[in-house]
Amino acid sequence: MWRNSVHGWGVPSILLHWLSAVLVVSLFVLGWWMTGLGYYDRWYQLGPWWHKSLGLTLLGLTLLRLAWRLMQPTPEAHGVSWERVLAHAGHGLLYVLLLTVMVSGYLISTAEGQGISVFGAFEVPALLSDLPRQATLAGEVHWYAAWALVVLAVGHTLAALKHHILDRRDTLRRMWWPGGSRRQ
Amino acid sequence: MFSKSLLKTATSAALGAAVLLPMAQANAADYKIDSEGQHAFIEFKISHLGYSYVLGTFDDFTGTFSYDPDAPEASSANVEVDVSSLHTAHAERDKHILSDDFLNASEYPTATFESTGFESTGDGEGELSGNLTLHGETQPITIEVDHIGGGDDPWGGYRNGFEGETTLTLSDFGIDTSKLGPTASTVDMHLVVEGIRQ
């Protein structure tokens, strides 16, 4: 139920996966929309407030998720050997891009030593600031890494659908029901 | 008698000129702006919504000037500013100002000022005119300059300091501030420059 096995995912992994998926899509859409807002728009201040609060929440969740993933067994990958190699590389890259997007975003707002408020509840302090052109360069990384993440996430979705539908595996079901299903 | 006195006058005039000329030259000096010691400041002030102001600085710039208290008209100045050193104590705002929405610092990383003339209005004050290149566009501007003071410094050098003020219309430099509201079309510049004689 809680722990992962070679056959399926436990509740924490499943929850963290879907929460990340929802947050990644929301943050991407919100980020794109809010950077096009004009100075006099109602959401000019609120958009970034939500984006930063949600983004840092996702960063915290991702660190938890990585720790849990490393502590727990990983269900075996589906597909033939080259598909498994590609799947592992893809999953690794998804984690790398997730961290790249969130860390670069953090480095934009903290470039001059200011912390970032999370829902007004507490502030994440600046750890690295005053690097040359920090906010601008971190902004470029943030933009391109976010795009790469979304493109890779679409590939990830298509691959999962392929295993589930074409290969008739339990790929989607085991990321929904804890412990895996009978169809394997 | 007549020719003798003429000769005398000519001689004394030549002598006088010979004595005065080196003195005048000794007073004209080249100065380097004390960027290292950070005794120089470029500050700006721009309206925020018409309700208040945003204040900021350009932290990194270098320059030289020439100054002669006896012949202020011969003064000149050259300054080169690293645009991305803009600082308003808010990282996201600075990133936005430096983006291609406004200053486009990636495309135009340097702003320069080259003086073309100085007109003294007396009492150590005057108008320094020159060409300012900002956002890739060069426009003539005039800076109201005030000599603050000068003399030996405590560390064996010799310094002169000036304060300057000017107002820039940003659209003259191809910078569109219309989205910031009608009060943000101009920016007030305040300059404090201390030079060390070379």
C-alpha cells in the first residue's frame, strides 16, 4: 500500500507523481500567461506570487519524491530492452529538468539577495545572489528548461500510453492503484 | 623714443605670455573617475504610477574628464556605463528593465557619454553638453553641472568632484515606456563624480 515493489507503486509515489504532473502543467501555463501581462493588469503582481509559491512547493515535493524514490524499490520498466534504457534515461532527465527549472526560477527572484515568500506563510532565503547578470541568465535557463520539460513530459505521456494500449501492459493502472494490478 | 617704448611693450607682453601660458597649462588636468573607490554615482529616478518614484543606480562605469578651473570652457568628459549593472534592489524588476521590453542590455550592453562642449554659467556651475548613446541610439543631451570641490586628498592624490543633473526623455532613445503609464516617459538622472588627477 505505502511502499513500492517491483510490481507497483505505493501511495506516496503515486500521489507525488500526479501532484507533480498537475503542478508542472499549471506552472507552465501560469508562467507563460503571466509573463505576457501588462503592467496595469489585475494579475501582474498576483500571477508571480502564485507561480513562485507553487513552484517552491513543487521543489519541496520533488526533493521528498527523489528521496523516497532512492529509498524505495522501483517497479520494473515495461517494454523491450532499448525501451527500458530509454525510459530510464527519460525519467532521469525529467528529474534533472524539474530541478533545473525550479532552481533557475529560484535564482531569478533571489538574484539580489531577496528571499521568496511561499503563500505569505514563510520565506525561502536567498542562498546564491549577485552573480554577474544572474537574473537575466537564470531567466533564460528557466524558459528553455521549462519548454524542454514540457516536451519531455508529453513524450513521457505518449510512451506510457503506448505501453498501456499497444503493449497491453498495466502501465497507467499501476500509476493509479497502489501495489500494482493483476494485469502485468 | 617711440620705437623703444613699443619694443618694451612687446617684450613685456611676450614675457607675460611666456609666464602665464605654462601656468594655464599647469591648471588643466586630466582626471580619472574614481570607480575603484566607488566615489562616483549614477542615480536615476522615474515615476511609479504617478504616485511615487523608483530610484536606482548604475553601479559599474568608468570615465575620464579634463578640468581647468581657469578655463572651464575647455572641460570635457567621457563616461562608459555597463548597462547591466543597473540596480533598483529588486531582482525581478531589474531583470525586466534590462530585458528587450526596455533597455535590452543583451543587445546594447554599454551606454556612453562623450562631451562636446562646456558653457560656464559662473560660480563653478555650467552646462555640459554631449552625446549620450543609450539603447543603441545617440542623442545630444545637456547636463547641469556644479563643481562641488577639489584639492589634495589625504592619501597623496589630487581630486575634483562634480555633481550633475539632467532629464532624459526615454522615447528619444527608442525606449517605449508607454505601458508604464503617462508619468514614466522621462527619467531624472543625478550624477556624482569624483576624479583623481592623473
